Amino acid sequence: MRVLTFVLAVSLAGAGSAIAAEQHLTIVGLSVTVWSPDRGTGAQPVIIFSHGLHGCATQSRFLMEAFASAGYLVFAPNHRDASCGEGRGGHRGSRGSRGAASTGRVDAPLGRPASWTSSTYRDRADDITHLIEALPGDDRFRARGDWRRLALAGHSLGGYTVLGLGGAWPEWKLAGVKAILALSPYAQPFDTHHTLGGVSAPVMYQGGTRDLGITPSVGKPNGAYDQNPTPKYFVEFAKAGHLAWTNLSSTAHGDIVAYSVAFMNHYVKGETPDRLLTHARADVARLRYVSELGLQR
């Protein structure tokens, strides 16, 4: 994660190419990037994305564009620790207004998950909670979002954030979340404290064979995946490192998109499950699941 924070800080602001459906707005004091579907009518299901430590809202543009193309309305705020991206303006968090540019400070040591509590990076949880509370009343999105079909996605520390909001920190828990996509998530605090039992939404964990700092802790015996209630999925992509879920890498992007969209379509839209949820593509090193679709340990 420390490598990620440095590389993202200097590189991600210009990564990827903008599309017409991408907007950069200020909502409840947060700098937020929005990706909108370019087709269809009526209210669209909503995905909120949380970026990695010292990443930014646009760090995973390839995946957010794919979600929008699949018919989702996607919102990604810049958290207090963001170091790049458009709109580094004022930032509202649990500790008051501040600039979004990172100071490099971390709330707790990444190598000491036992020291983490529900106060650790609480400002990130508050960002998303405030955003979700505000959006249904925002004239720009009131009629466009289907707030009964809400999902969370997050990469690295963003994965920690969305798992916490799903109930891994009971104090953070959001009601009405239909699905959680945890992309190489820093879940060690939760498996150390054995709090993942509080997660009530379906979860898909994703990892990579070269993501040595995080994926092994997710997939190990009695790790995050094992402790997570059902329905749950764990997809490990061959040759994918920690940056595979960002626009700094192109490794496994096709597979990441395919499995992510299949998961969201089934649990958020209620569509017939794609066979990908129970079948591994050629470049998938491991696929595990325990759900209404069956069991593969």
C-alpha cells in the first residue's frame, strides 16, 4: 500500500481518457466525479466508489466507465487523503473542512491492524454517508438514481471503507446496501478483530497473484473471505498486482470488468446470474464462492 500511495500521488491525475458522461462536481463540500449511463430511461442503480490511500476519485476510471456503460450511476468522492484528481477543493469530513491534498499522515500503522478501531479513517465513512444522504435530494440526481438499488465498491483502503460501511464496523453500517465489491481490500483490521460477521450484503472480494501485500490475507484460512457471511465470492486474477484495479495498469482489466459487472448485475439489478459467477476464465487463478448459486471452496 505504501508503494501505491507514492505512485498514485504523482501519476494518476492524468491517467485514462475522459468521456462525455464524466462530470466533476462539488456535492456536500466533497469533490465528486460522476459517471452517467449514456442510454436508457428511468432511475438507474447507484454505485459509490471509494479510492485507495492517497489515490483519487478517478484512479479506476476504466472500471467506473464500464459500470456506467452497464447502466449504473456512479459517484466517486475524493477523500481527505486524496493526492490527485480533478477538483482538489474544500473537503468536508468528520473532522471539519480541509483541503483534499494529502499531508501524508495515516490514521494508524498499516502493519498493525490490531491497533485499528472504528475511529480509524472514520472520515472516509462519513464522506460516503453524507454523500448518500444528500444525493436523493439533489435536483441533478433526484430522479436519475434508484436509491433502493445502492452498491458500494472500493479499492485497497477504499475496500476497508466499504466493508466497514457494510457492517464490519457496526458503528459505520449503512442500511439498504445491496452489494459490496472489495477490490484488493485492506481487510486485515476486520479479520484481526473478527468483525466481518456484521456484513449483511453480498460481497465479492477480488485479488491478484502478484498482490502480495493484501490478497494472501484475504484468501488465507480464517481470513477475510472465510469470515465473511454468505453470499460471498473471491476472484483471484493471474499476474495482477495491487495496481491492477487502477488506470496505472492494464493487467486483467477485461476480467476485472467482467466479474465486477456480473456481480453487480445479479445482486443490485436482480438479473439472472451470469455464468462467470460460478466459472473461472482462463486468466483467473482462483474462484471461490458460497452463495445461492452453489459452493466452490
